[in-house]
Amino acid sequence: MFYAGNFSGSDDNPEKIGPSKTLQILMLFAHKFLYPEFYSDYDITEEHYEKLLVLLEEKINHELDKVEQEREDDVDDDMKSHVEEQINCLMDSGELFLEAIEEMRLYLERDDDEKGKENLLRGIEIARRADKKLIRSIEIFEELRETH
């Protein structure tokens, strides 16, 4: 179950949903390679990065499979459209995170450093779009929880 407080990015507004841990982790690792001078205290290698991408990919695929399996559960008719919207946002988010991971993985296969950095930046942008979908899914869940 998702609660807004678990994703809060601000102590001033506990109801505000902040960036997901997935986005934060992907950005930290990508920024390490984009801006190494600012992340010299972090001992992150490309091997660590590849392992992280594989781990996140497996976790996201596992969660998407669970959502797809539970999608068929009975839902009240008055909630059905809201639940479907929430599930669609959640599935879209997962698919976008997987796309971001693939884009970021291209950095590891790069022939050209500039092209690799472009892959990381595109991956971050896709991950941000995924995070927006995830946040929308959580907002819908919170609305349903408050009204039902």
C-alpha cells in the first residue's frame, strides 16, 4: 500500500508527494558519471551501475507482473474507473522506468563519452516522466482511500 508520507519530499507539507526512491537512485548514479567532480566521495563504478540497473529492472518487472495479476480482482462499480486509472498510471510508470533503464544502460555500451552522457540525460528525463505517472497513481490511491 502506498502512502503519501512515504514519498514526501518536504517536511513543510507532509501531504506533498516527493520524488520516488527509484528516481532518486537513478539520478544519483547518473549524476556520478555526468558530474564526477561533484561526486568524488561516492565510490560508484560502472560495474556497480550495471548491477543497479539489473536489480531495478528485475524489481520493476516483478512489481508490474504482480499488478497485472491483481488487476482482475473484483472492484466496486463506482470505483472501477478510478482504480483502472490508477493501475494504468502505475503500469505506465513501470514501463517508462524500464525505458529509462534501457536508455541509461546505453551509457555503459558507449563508444563516445558525449553520446553516453546524452543517453544518461535522456534516461533521467524518461525517469522523471515515469515518476510523474507514479505520483499520479499514488494521488488517485489517496483520493480513493479518503472517499471510500
